[in-house]
Amino acid sequence: MIKVAIVDDELSAREQLVVYMKKYADSVGEPVEIKCYDGAPAFLNRFGRDACDLLLLDIEMPDVDGMALAAQVRRTDTSVSIVFVTNMAQYAIRGYEVDASDFIVKPVSYGDFSLKVGRIFRRLRSRGESQLTVNDGDTVKRIAVADIRYAEVSGHTLTFHMRDCVVAGRGALKKYENALLAAGFARCSNYCIVNLRCVTGMSGHTVFVSGADGSREPEGLAISHPRKKDFVRILNEFWRDNI
């Protein structure tokens, strides 16, 4: 089941999005749970207890605007998909700052809604289904690809840096490379592969990824000289296709 939160101070806007969401979910046979909030304070009061996979968020709201709310959400949740639903299209480019997946311009048409929400649903389904098997010689673990921030190898030790823990295994990074690349990862060096959804910025030959618990300072990882051109190209393409 995909959990959806809708935050908009206009009742009519919330009601329309609920109708569209139920219509689309029924058309693809995807069960959804929808919760609505009339503003940022109401949402933040439940945030953390009412987890969601997809957040449909208006920008122009009283008290706390949508951009500020998204920034607060991102400090503790780097995985939720954020889609701005707004008549302020000129501000949509700022969605890069909060890793927004897309934006929908008001008045919302069902065609535009279904196209963009469909992309999110497909991404959420593939994220939930994709797992890797990690063997450290004594135990075997299954880890969710979506929870990997980056993976690195040192000698014969392969380390997966997850959103909330570190998982160590044995073997070569190349064994997992194809699965990770298909899931939106990219190599920044021969020894490290990064989840592009976790990238918060770049400076020179350093790429920054979100901290382990979503609230720590971003971690800086080295980009090797031979890999930099391809890494920057892949990262820019990813950002272009996921905003």
C-alpha cells in the first residue's frame, strides 16, 4: 500500500486531489491510504507518527509555506517523494533544494496528475521490491536498495552505508553494480557507488550525500578524476528527470 499525504489550505483543492488519487489508484490496481491536512502545523503535528510515501504539497499557505515545510521534512526524511501542487510555477525550480520529485500546476488536470503521479508510483513500487543479498561469510542479510546511501569496498570488505545502519559483507562491488545502476546509483570512483537520491550537492571532486539518520551533516565522498565527467553527467540527468 502506498501512503499519501495531501497538504493544502484550500478544502476544494484537497478534495479534488483525493478524487484524482483514488481514480488513478483504482485504474492501476494500487491500494492507497490518503490523509489530508489543512496546513503545515496540522501536518507537522502528525509527522513522524503518520509516515507517508508521497507528499502532495501546496506552496502558498499561511503560517508555513510549502517550501519551508518541505525543508523541515527533508531534515528527517530523505526518502519521501515530494510533489508540489501549486499555481506558483515560477518557484518550482526551487524544488531542487528539497529534492522534490515533480510539480503539478493548478488548476490541476487529471491527465497531468495521472502522468506525474504514475511516475512516482512506479518508482515507489520498484524501490520497495528491489533488494540485495549480502554475505559476510557467516551470515546472509537482505537489504533494501532504496535504503542504501552509498556502498564502498576496501580490500575484501564491502560496506553498505544505509539510512540507519552499516551493513558489511565480502566480495567485489562489481557484483552488485548492475542492480545498483539500474536503481539510480552511479560510481564516483572505482571503490564507491552512490545513491543519487541521497546526493545533496557537489564541490570540486567531492560529492555530498545525506547523513545516516537524515539529520546529521552530509558526508563528503571523493570523486576520482577519471570518473568525474561521467558522474557529473549522470547526476545532472538524474536531477533533470526527477524534478
